[in-house]
Amino acid sequence: MKVIGKEIGTAIEPLYQEIEARLLAETECSLRVEQYEGGALSDVDWHNSGVVVISLLTGVPTHALAHALSVALQHVRQTLDHYPDVILGETDFNGGPTLRHALRDLVLGPEAEARLAPYGIESQWEIKQRHQGMKGILREATKDWEDPAAPDHALGALFYARFALDHPEELWTGLKKEFTKKLPAVAESGEGLAQLVRESGWATPDACIEALVHARDEMGMVEIAAIEDRRDGTLH
């Protein structure tokens, strides 16, 4: 299987074909993969013209492309399966979009990875990139993050919880110590968030809604984040 001009093997070809067929049958949309110069490893854009574009970050090594693409395919599948979304609430501020993205990823990220586990796709490069990226964020974090009312506190807690849920234990042990040493209040909030998500899980749309609502409420993000049930449009 070749994407953006690179051969990535056949491990995820059945997944790609399944999502491509579902898109056409359920939404009359076609699927296209492109490369881009963005901030994330991948991005999904549902165009009004009836095309779903998956963009893969230029510079991702060939051996890591299969995992980056498969994660994006899982996010398309989540939409097709009517898993919830995190959208703008009643108000917003400059950091709102970042907080909403982190909240969404806290639950839907592990859900996507759980679906990919049977494929045995190599993900070490991406894991190391995430690890180093989080260490960089920690180095730049200030003591202002320790204020429970600060947006950066919520963001740090969301990051902590996401890593606590599925980062490899051999890497998480040291990173957790760094968190706890530099930002103990953030780490405490993050532990609480991770536990809330574990209790709800992410096996079904209802479980994801419950986890997202509990995490959002715990972080005081009700005004900036609404949880949309894609099955009927209900907002929580």
C-alpha cells in the first residue's frame, strides 16, 4: 500500500478499504490522503464537496506512516459510528480550542488506539515523539499552572491524564515523577481525571460521553466545551 508516494506495507490496507467503502456507502464521500505542513502528525477534514481528506505530516518517517494514517482512519470511523464530539460551548477564549482538543483526545485517543491494537502496527516513533514533546512542555511550564483556576492547570491535568491512560509504563514512570516534582497540583488533578475516564471507559458512545462530561466538569470547562451526541445532536 502506497500513501503520499511512500510504501507502507499492507497491514492497514483492510482498514483503509473498510473506511473508504463505509464513507461512500454511508455519506457518499470519497477518501483522499495528502501530505501537509501542520502541527499534528495527521488531520482529518470533511470537505463540503463530498471529500474526506486525511493529511499526513510531511517528515513523518516511512515506518511511522502506517500508524499515523491508521489513527486518522479511526477518527473517521468514530464519526461514522456516531461517537461524541467536543464542540464550542457558550463562550470561548484564546486557549479554548486547545483545551477542547485535549479533552477530546483524552477519551477518543485511547479509544482509537484500542481499536488498532489487533493490527500490531509499529508506533514506537510516534510514542517517542509524544514523550519528548511532553517533556518539552513540562520544561516550559511555569508555577502559574499550579493555580486550579488557571486554564493552563486544566491543560496540564488533561495532558497528564492522557499519558497516564496509555503511555508505556517504562516511559511513563519517569515522566510521572517529573510531573509530580514540578507540578504536584497538576499531577493530582490529572490522576483524578485519569480515574474518572477509567471508570467510564470508552467502549461505547455512551461511555465516551460519560467520560467526557465527567472530565469536563471536573476541570470547570462547562462554559467553553459542550459534548455533542452525534447520534441525535443532543448537547451535554
